[in-house]
Amino acid sequence: MLREQASLKKVVGEIDVAQGGVDDAGLLYELGRDEGDEASVRDAWESLQELDRRVAGLEFQRMLSGPHDRSGALVSINAGAGGVDSQDWAEMLLRMYQRWGERHGFKVEVLDLQEGEQAGIRGAEIAIDGEYAYGYLRSEIGVHRLVRISPFDAQARRQTSFASVMVLPDIGDDADFDIEVPDTELKVDKYRSSGAGGQHVNKTESAVRLTHMPTGIVVACQMERSQHKNMAIAMRMLKAKLWDREQQRREQERQALEGEKKAIEWGSQIRSYVIHPYQQVTDHRTDLKVSQVQAVLDGDLDRFIESFLLMQGGMLPEDDA
């Protein structure tokens, strides 16, 4: 309750500051107009524009008022239809979300990585720890489509690839959402980590895979040197997935937390990234189009996130020039 009180006080304080600014700018405008002082009128106008941006920011924060929007995020990326190109695309998405987290000063941690046979990855699990990470990234849930000239095709033909993104709130050890998992319901597999990591990963069974027998949910973590740390992280991931499963059962509405369940293939994408024959990223839910494809792949996702959240709140941003 104290945390909620502090949060509400902060919002009310920002509204009071904005209202005071509007009153001051209005008074300055009236005085400047009466005295014929163009500099004062211009200052009043600039103040109002700044206040407009402040209020827009408050409106955007209102879209992040869900029960877990302030939480960190657990992001799952899985390659879909498209073979090796799809696995390469999944790795590109992994890099994109890592860069997005770094841009915002969030801690980004790779929890599990399944490398592809030829290139890319079959799947990955990452944790992004930062305030509102889940609130922002829930806009990324769904299938992402890439169109480009395949670097793996000797004939340089155009290829369409798909990968899915799932985002869950990282509830961690939050006492309000304590989920007990009896040892009798768990199957624990310990194995050697794969991929880069030096001699340690090859000599010790530090990786952990947990299977929740009643639901069939499987999680794995292999990125820490310590088996105990991997076990703790895997339990965190499992509890998040169990919580999500319970939310689905109670609410009968998957879209609120993870969107509609769709196949990772043509016709189900939320966003298309076209590199050839033209350069454009299109969000099919908001119809936002951006031509700076490389910037988006480097983590510049905020325009898409803002557009989606405002659409959910019944507001659409002005067209992006």
C-alpha cells in the first residue's frame, strides 16, 4: 500500500506541476499580448509545447497501469517456419531486444540459448530487469516476419522467415504472487552446458532443465557457472509460466497478457520487417510504418511500443513523418 501511495503521489504531483505551468503560461501570454511583447508570447507558446509533451508522457504512463507492468520481463524467442533463415532471424530478434534493453539502461541476461545447426538459434530465453520492462515489452508478443535476400541461398533468392516472441512478467520472489511447486511435481535434469564458455561448461553438469509434471511445462537454464544459480533462475521462469497459465484459466482472455495464440507462419504476424525489395518495418496492429529498418533492428522500438499502448488505451499517436 505504501508503494502504491508513493506512486500515486508522484502522478498527482506531476499533474499539479503541469497545471501550474499551464496557468503561468496563460498569464504570460495575456501580459505579452496586452503589452505587445512578442518575446513573452513566444516564451509562453514554447512553455505550452513543453507542457503538452509532459502531459503526453503522463497519458502514456497511464497505459502502463496493469498489475505487473512495472515488473521486469522474461522474453522467449523461437524460430518458426523458414528453416535456417528463420533461426538466423530469431538470433537477430534476440540482439534487437538486447540492444533495446541496453538503450534503456536495463539489465539484460541470457538465461537459455539453443543454437541452430547451421546458423542462428532455435530459441532463447532472456530476462530484462528494469522498471516497466514488462509493460513496454508486452507489445512485442506475437509472430515477427522478415523478408530479405537470403544469405544462405546460393541463388540469392528472396526469403520470408518467421519467429515468435513471448513475454511474461518476471514475478521473481514477489510474496504477493508466491507459487509453491512441490518437489514431487518436478522432474529435474542436470546436464553439461553447450556452446561457448570455456573448459568449465565442458567438465561440469551445471545446466538445469525442469519439467513440471502436472502441466508439462519445461524450462531450462544453462548460462550460469553455478548449478544452484541455474536452478534458482529456472524456478523463477517456471513460476512465471505457471502464473501465466493460471491467469489464462481465470480470465479466459489470453490477449491481455500474451496476445492470441497463433502459428509461427504466414498470415499470423504482428509486424513485418522488409529489407528487400524495399526498406520498411510495418506494425499490422497499429499500421505504423518506419523506413529505418536497421535502426529498428538495433533496438529502436519505442515508436512501435508507444503506438501499440496508446491504441490499447483508445488513443492513436499522430502519423509519424
